Amino acid sequence: MPQIFSDSIRQLLSVLIAGSFLLGSVTAEELRPTFKFCEDPWPPYTTGVNGAPPTGGLAVELFKQLEIRLGFAFQLKLLPWKRCLFWAKQGKFDGVMLLTKDAERATYLEFPTAVHYDANLVWARKDRVFGRNFRSFEDFRGLKIGVTDGFNYGDAFKAAVKRHQLNLDSGPNISSNLHRLHLERIDIFLVNGIAGESALEEIPELKGAFTVYRGPFEAVPFYIGLSKASPISEYLPVFNDALQDMKRDGTLTRIFGAQPPP
């Protein structure tokens, strides 16, 4: 097992060991801090259905590793995205399994070390000719742009929407947006490559139907979110230590694949 016993983790273990002497008959399992985290169904990061624990996914593997390294117990549940964020804000859940950061989310979440980097891409029908290369957000003008409810496309894109009066058309999930793109109800769709390709695994009839442009988006970090309304926020240094170690020993690369430069 990788060595990650920093001062913060030693302090945590000391508290747990001291407590076990005082409580005597209490089992080690009962002493483990237990925290609840939510996410929406977001293949390949989380798979399953709302209202139940995730059945798998890259974020689930991340939390399995954190359980081993931190000695915590994590209860994971899939929820509609806006509900997950709201309940994390209220402290009903201790955090969010995986998300990007923006100013509004930072008001109620702490963000440990980033675990993954990825960039949104521009998806279009293969038979569609635009006469532009999508190297800037201005190239989106005049098009109906498919986006996914609740997704954070970054501050630069938000500013571009206002500056260029871009026409956004929101759909409930990635799969529905790919269907809408195929039916020409939207002109382009914005989603990162790994999530788009994962969604196509469930709709194989659309494989090969799209062209993907690199687009103007930069790779952005993905984080675990710790609720500021939960005691878990006090463990921010512990999460940082564990995630830094997982970065050094290659665990994050094994889970998420090779990462572009931050």
C-alpha cells in the first residue's frame, strides 16, 4: 500500500486509535467516519439509475481507492444533478463525487486536489458543412448549440454567450443531445470526448454519425466537492494528501487515463 501518512493523516489515526481504547467494545468498522456523496448518472464516471447507488464508473473506482487510503466509509448515491448540488449545499450530503469548479459552486463546496483534466469538444453531424473551424467561440454564432442541463462549460464560454449572443438549446443528458444532433434539432453539441464516446456505447446505431472538432475549449480540472455545511470540510488536508499521493504513484492515471497538462 502506498505510503501517505502525512501529519494530517497521523493525527486522524491517532484520534481513532485513542477512541478505540476508550470505547473498548466498539469495532473498528463502527469507528470509521462515514460520509454520503452524490452524483448524477454520468457515464463513464458513474453508471446506474437515479435513486440508487452507482453500479460502476471511474468516479466509483476513485472512491474505492480513497476508502482504502483514508479509512473512511463512503455511501454513494445517484440523484438528479440539480438535487445533488442542492443537497450538498444544504449539508444533507457531505459532498459531490466529481464535478468542475465555478464561482457559484465554490460558495458552498471545498475542492481538494484535481483528479482529472478534460476539455469539451464540438460535435456535429458528419454530413454537415459549416465553412468554419470552431477555433473561437465567435464561430458558434448563428448556430443552435446543444448543451446539457446543469453542465458547467466554464467562465470563458459563459462570457462568450453574452458577448456573441449565442443560441443555447439545453437537453436533459448526453444521449438525448446526441439524438437531437442526429435529427438536426441542434446544429452542434458540446461535450467532452470521454463522456460522448461512453454515451455512444449505449446508442451504437449512431456510431460513426458525427464529426468531432477540437474547438476553443481548454482542458479543465475535475474535482471532488466537499460540502462546507458538513464536518467533512475539516478533512480537506487529508483528501489533499491522499490525492497527491495517488497522482504521484500513477493511480489517478490508471483510473482516468493519461491527462493533458493542467
